Amino acid sequence: MSQPDFLAEIRSARIEASPELRERVRALAVAVPPRPPRRQLPWRRWSLLLVPACAALALAGALAAGLATSGKHERAVVHGAAVRQAANPPVFSTATAPAGSAKSLGPLTPNGGGEAAPLPATPGRAQQYEADLTLRVKDLSAATKRALRLTRSFHGYVRSVDYGSGAASGTATLVLRVPIGSIQAAIVRFSALGTILDQHVSIRDVQPQLDKRFRQMQSLRDAIAKLQAELESPNLSAAERTKLENELVAARRRLVVLQRTQAQQRRAASFATASLQLHTAGKAVAPPHEPGRIGRALHRSGSILLDELKVLVYVLIVGAPLLALAALAFGTARLRRRHVEARLLAR
Amino acid sequence: MRRPRRRISHVHAVAEVPSFSSIVERHLDDVHGYIVYLTRDRGIAEDLTAETFEKALRLWPRFDPRRGSARTWLCQLARTTALDHFRAEDRRRRREGAYALEPPPIEEGLFGGLSPELEQALAALSAGEREVIALRVVLDLDGETAARVLGISVTACSTRLSRALKKLEERMGAYVAA
């Protein structure tokens, strides 16, 4: 019998279920009415939907977080902001309030003409006085020379000058030392050189340091006097005398150091430092552009998305070997199952 | 003149979901015949057929007609049920130490009233060889569907079928010669 012949015979033969089996299976369907099948998406379609869904979720989360945190805004202190004539916020730096000082600190109030009423130094107290002025001037060279002349007129001196002038604009930076008693008048005269763009005054009271050092010096002097009196005693042994002399030398040495430091600090406090920045041709420093709420939100969202991406990459790097192992295990199990099936069906 | 608008139809038509009772009526014989070819035993085949439809009833909510026909789905369940039976038999034989048992004689008309030589030749094939003949020849499933039921590639399915038919032809030749 040829292949087509027995194939035709096999096809024509019909294996029917027995009536008992038929009834048995029908009874199953009737006894418990089955629920209608659910329409389910295949897993491949699920994975196609899952990836963009996760991406959309990550993006939405980043945007929401960016919007939520964009309200917090730290304003950087900008020095050198252009000062308008009408509203100039007072700028002053509070120092340690001098004990017993009756004067209260007031702000500098510049006007359009460039004059300022600077903070006065407290008489009778040692203070570290620093004033910073930024001015726009018409003629940089002339203004610089005038500033230097003014300094000398106040019996001050120039610590440093940095002068640079180009075709379009120029800047000069001067650090001047003026006797503290004249600093107020000096600032007024300096302000008249041009239009004030920025100003800052800082006063630090150093009198307590001087007082403390003075007390140390006094106690050293007392100690020296006492040692000298003891050395005059005739009843001292050689060892005692040597010890007292050594102590006397050390005390005198310490006193000299303290005196020197005291004098230096007094000298420094007797002069105030005035830093002048002179600019020409509209060198007003504009504050940096600060982004609005939406800009900050987008920037923050971008950072969050970047962090999410980093986490994803980290998870992929860490999880890749595990995924590979899982795939290997799955493949091995599948091969084994096929092998077992083949063995079972080989009988 | 304005061209009429064409309604864009869905690429994939929404498949009709048959009722469970209707698929029982339609495919009971096919499933039973398939299991008979697998097991070579009507009694066992009846039990396994009933078990298959019990399983189908339980899994009926998960059946998706877009993925394949109900017959294909039932054949897959039948195969799993038969393999579970074979595994259980294998374990039982190991426990009892009954390894080299001769297969029981086949009952008459097991494969639907074929000639004795053909029945003997079919019975002499392995379960795997009979299975592919049942799917491709008896149930007339196409190569792709049969491969899906068997869980192998289409090429492997074709190769298995041609080997089975060649073996059947050889056995037929031997019986006829005898």
C-alpha cells in the first residue's frame, strides 16, 4: 500500500466518542455554566504598552516634582546692581554694637548727584572700617587721579591701584587707606566722582580685643614688678634666683610681643580702607537673568529625569547578569521539558 | 463631485467567541481521536478526553479566539493532559519496577475501522509519531497550527511527519510482505 493510499484511508476513518463519553462531557458544560472568556492582551502587546506607559509615568512624575519644588528659589546676593535714582535700598553691614556707644548706625543714602552720607566711626573706640564704592565715571583717568589726590589730601595713602582702559570701556580699582577720623568726609568726596552704582560699608569693633590685650599687658607688668621685688631679696638661693630671673625674662618677652601687637592693631584701626571701583560707559552690572517658575520647573524636571535615567541604567547594569541567568535557567528548563516529552512520546 | 468617505475598518476583525457547549459538540470527536492516537488505548483516551474538557471548562475565561481556533486550543490542552498521564505512568512504573512491559494488544477498530495491517502499523509507531499523524492527517491541521500544538517549529513538525509516514510505510510494507 502506498503512502497516498493509507493516508486517504486514515483520513476517511473516523474516531467517534462513545455515547457515555459524550454525555459525560455535555454534563460538564451544563452543570456549571462557564463564564464568557475575557479578552486578554497577549504578553507581547502588554510589553509594548508597558514601556511607553512607564516612560510617560516617569516623565509625569519628573514634571510634577519639578513644578512642586520650583517655588523654592534662592536669590543670590548680587553686588554691583544698578542703582536707580528713585529707589535705592539702603546697604549697611552691622558690626558688633559698641558697648556704651550712643550713636546708632544708619544706612548710606545716595542721591542722584552721587553724594552719600556715610556711616560715622565711633570716636573713642578702635574699629575696622571698610567702605566699598562702585561708581560710573565719565573720564576714568581724571577720576582716578582725583581719587588719588583726595586720598593724599586726607593724609591717607594708596595701598593699590589697578587701572585698565579699552576702546569701549574701562575699569579702575583703587584700595585707599584714609585716617578713620576723615573717612566720612572722604567717602562723600569720593562719591562725587561719578554716579554711585553700588556701595557697602562694614564696621567691626575691635576695641574689646585691644582692651583684653591691655589687661594682659597690665598683668604682665604686675608680674614683672613682683619678680623684680623678689629678686632684690638677699635670702635667695642661687637656684631660686636663676628661676626668678628666667621667669622675669620670659615675662618681659611676652610683654614686648603684646605691646607690638597692640600697636599694630591700633595703627590699623586708626585708618579706614576705602575700595573704589570706577567704571566708564555704562558698565552697570545687570543682575543675572533669573528664570521664571516654568523655567525652574523645567530645569528641575530635567534633573529628576536624569536621575531616573541613572537609576534605570544602574538597575540594568546590576540586573543584566541576573536576567541572563534567569534566561539561561528558563532555556535549560524548557530544553529539559522537551527532552522529557520526547522520551515519554518515544514509547 | 465629492468622493464618498471610506470608513477605515480594523485590520483584525474582532473574533466571535463561541459558547462552551458549542465547542464541546463541535470538537469532542476530534479531541478524542487525537488522544486515542496518542495513547493507543480507548479506555484511557476516554478518561483523558473528559479530563481535557474539565480543564477547558476551568480555563475557558482565558481562551482568546484571536490567538487561535478553539480546536487548536483544545488540542493543546489534550496534549498537556496526555503528557501528564504519561509522566504519572512513568513514575508508577519506576516505583513498581515494571520497566520492560510489553505494550497491551490493541483493540479492534481502535483507530476508527482501518485495515488490520494499517492499525498494526500505526500501533507500532511511537506516541510522538502517531501524534503528528493525528494532527496533520486525521485532524487536518495546517503545519503552523500543528507546530503550535506540539510546541516546535514548523520545519521540525514537517520533518517529524515525514519520518512518521516513512516509518509507517515501511511497517506497512513489512506486514504486507509477511
